[in-house]
Amino acid sequence: MASFSSELKRLRRGVFVAWLVNFLLLALTILAAMLFVALPSNVTNEELLRYLLLYGGVAVVVAAVILAFVMLLSSSVVMGSVGGDHERVTSGQLYNIAEEMSIASGMKVPDVYIQHGTGVANAYALSNRKGHARVVFTAEILQTLDRSEVQAVMAHELSHVYTGDSVAMTRLIALTSTVGIIAGLSSRMFYGRRGGGGNNGKANPLAIVIIVLSLIFLLVAPILSRVGNAFMSRKRESQADANAVRFTRNPTAMASALAKIDGYSYQSGADNQKGAEKFYKTVGALAFFNPAKFAGAFATHPPIGERVDALVKMGAAPPRAPGT
């Protein structure tokens, strides 16, 4: 069996690869957008090469600017987009639990928030940079779980901070949203098919091919970004469950928390549907739990049964089935 340190190194390598891939995807999306929107179809081959070099340079610069923005502000942007009211707490049971789990994991106590008005029983962690984190619990999850279960969820979220994948995933979500916005806007524009080149008004077949390929890329880029994030998220969730057990020494509390939150989702009525859809669309990949009905083909978390089975193998008592 792989040691904890080797698993941690593997996870961090995966996070770095996912981060690099998404940055390249963002740059390519910007390049494709410029080619589709602004590349004349009747350029000569020499002009085409100049356009490719110019637009490629601009795409890298713009992607770097977006990256800088994401690194500085992604946590605040993502947190603000979820909706509801955020209450920062610096005392009380939830904050005491954060202190306990910070000591157990050897980390600085994060900023702790309670989020009201989501209609969702969940929690998530956000980070802009290493060493600075926000852990958010919805009011509903605090009403649903007992203290030991809240402690298990807190340990799970702090595990994301501990491994460094919370920083990467917060930024990845911001980048994924940016890719989707750029691709969506560009694919609805038709200014790319215009004249202005020096090929005597004749369309250059190579330019046409590049324009068409750019459009195709704009259509699939958001899908590629979401697939990559979903794969990365599933890996990190399984590791965070294991780390939480390591911090709390209580696998039963983690299994019970999963079952209760799944049961809350199972029992939620139509009144909570709209708020839940907004919550999971925004921070689904970061959340402690993401129901399959909101994830679909882009599931960011392993199935509840799979997570609970893994915890049972660690010594957890099997919880009651969701919805019973």
C-alpha cells in the first residue's frame, strides 16, 4: 500500500498537471476566439503565419493577465457567486472544531464562515494562496449533523487545504468559467468571415480550415475543461476522505455525515431545487458532497456508496441507507 507521503506527492503532481492543462486550454481558447472572430479568410500564407504569431502572443499575454487575476481574487469571486449571506465566525462550536482540526493537521486556523439561505446541506473550502484558506459551512449542514460529524467534514475540507489542492481547484473553477464565457461569446460571432487580406479577394483554403477548426475548438473547450476538472476532483475527494480519517481517527463520523447529507438531498423538495442548482453549478467541484442529479456526466465526486464502502474498510460502522 502506498504511504501517505507518496499519495500526497502523487496528488500534488496531479493538481499541477491539471492546473497547467487548464491554463493552456485557456490560452488556446483565447487564440481560437481571435482566429474565428478576426482572421480574414482571403489572406496569403505569409499573412496567415503573421496572424498566427501575433494572435498567439496576444493569447498568452491575455491568459497570463487572467491567471494573475484568478490567483489574487478567485476565492472572493467564487464565494460571492454562490449566493446567500456569509457570516464569519470567530468563536462558538464551529470555530472550536476548526481550531481542533487545525491542530490535528498542523495548519493555521482558516477563516470560518456560515452561509445562510442556500437550501443546501454542504461545506467547501476556498484558497487564493497557500496558507490562506476559507472554510464555509452552510446553515443547513450544521442543522443536520452532530458535532463529531461536523468535525469529520471540517477535517475533510482542511485536508484539501493541507494538500494544496484547494488552491488549485479554486483557481481551476475560475478558469473553467472564463473558458466557458470566452468560448460562448466567440462561437456566436460571425465577424471572422470577412475580407481584408492580400490574396486578391480569393479565399485561402488553409485559412478557412483554421477558422473552422477554431470554431470546433470553441465548442468543445468548455467540455474539455469540465471533464478535466471532474477527473481531478474525484481523485482529490477520495484522498480527502482518507486524510479526514487520519486527522479525526473516526471513520464512522465521516460515513455517517455522508449518509445524512445524502439523505437531506434525497428529501429536499422543489422549493430548494433552484438554490441547489445554483450552489452546485458554482462550487459543486469544491463541495463536500455533490449529488449525481446535479453532476450528470461531469461527476466531480465518487458515488456516495463508493466513498462509504472505502470508509467501512477503514473501520467505519455502516450507516443507514439514504432516504430511510
